[in-house]
Amino acid sequence: MISRRAALATIAALLSSVAARSAQGEQFDVTSGQDSLPVSRYAAAADGKRPAVIVLHGSRGIELRARAYQRYADALTTRGIDSYFLRYMTPADMAALTSAAHESREVYETTRFDGWADTVAATVTAVLDRSDSSGRIGLLGFSLGSYIAAEAAARDRRITALAVLYGGMPQAMAAKIMATKVKHLPPLIALHGEADKNVPIAEGRQLVALGKLVGAETEFVPYPGKAHGFDFSDTDPMTRDAIDRVTRFFQATLAV
């Protein structure tokens, strides 16, 4: 006969296993060119067709700050929005971005924005093909992921909304917009710390100006005294402020 303590231990282990699977999310791959990239899906509890947000991490990936990214997924899914975390970096990307000097990384990134945007487009297609998709998709980018999200949003009219944190628009795409060769951006919100030493706040302001130039609804939210990645703090009240602003923005723009 199984003892009460053993039974409780078994139940605890099962619950822990379920919680771990829930935190990990559903996993699948998207193919872009010759690359197959992993995506983690976190589904909202709501029934029926739902909007979705594709999340693009910074250059250090997701795992290093998994708790911070998970807070955004939790806030979105709680409000009926599915979240998809796209790990857009190939092994070659990771090798180039982790070993090179800052200037070399920037040069490398300029050669990859088109390819990364293609991967985002492939992910958009995969999400739209799901039976639970409402057809409305937002992009949420952090740092390097913000530049990729902005590039993808300018190229792909299927994207309904764009939110960026401490990022901007790749200069090649910015030049096309200013030359009116690209005339589209979705509604966007940009959040940026005024003390950001990694990505100058002028980059965020430029993105908003480009949005206004093509007639998009825009909002720029500066955070006085805040540095790069300020919303990853576990104790700063501005973390909750940023998450709430982003979530409300997607609720408003992705509603059917």
C-alpha cells in the first residue's frame, strides 16, 4: 500500500512536470531558406480564434533572461493573446554576434536584417495557417529584435501592430521609407530609456518619426533615467509599467 507521503510526493512530481511543460510552451520549427528555427508557443486560455504576438528577443537570446520574457507572455496570454517566441538566430549568427567586436557585430547585423525578416515572415505564415488564428498578428521586439521587428513590419502588410523596446529601424529600410519607396508601417509603440547607452534614444524617436511619415498611428514612451533593458528588472516598478503599456497596446490594436 502506498503511504500518504509517497502519494503526495507523486502528485507533487506530476504537478511539477505539468508546470514545467506549461512554462516551456508548445515547440515547433519554422523553415526559412535553408534554416529551421525553433518557436515556442504560449496559448491563451480563451476559446475560439485569437490574435497573436510574435516575440523577437535581443542579441543574447531568450534563455539568459527567460523570466523577463516570460512576464510578457504571461501578460499577453492572460488577456487572450497567444504568444510565439521566435529564436531567429542561426548557429552562424550566434557565433558572429558573441565573438566579434561591437563594430563588427553591427556590420554583420546589417547583412542579416533581410534574412531575419524572412524568418519572421515564415513565422507569420505558420501562425496564420493555424485554425485558432484570428488573422491579426503583432510583433514585439527587444533591442536587436526591435530592429528586426521594425524591418519585418515595414515589409509585411499582414502585420497588424508593432511594439519595440529600446530599438529602432535598420538604416537601409529607414532610407527607403524616407525616399517613399516603402509607404507602410502598422500602428506602433516605442518604449526607450533616456539613459540607454547601448541604443541611443534617437533611434526610437526616428522609428516613430518614420511611422508618422507613412501615416501610422504612433506612440513614443521615454523613461527618464532608465538604461538599456530597464524592463528586465525584477524590482523596478517601471517593469510593470512597460509590460502593461505593451499589453494594452496589443489589446487595442489586435482586437477583431
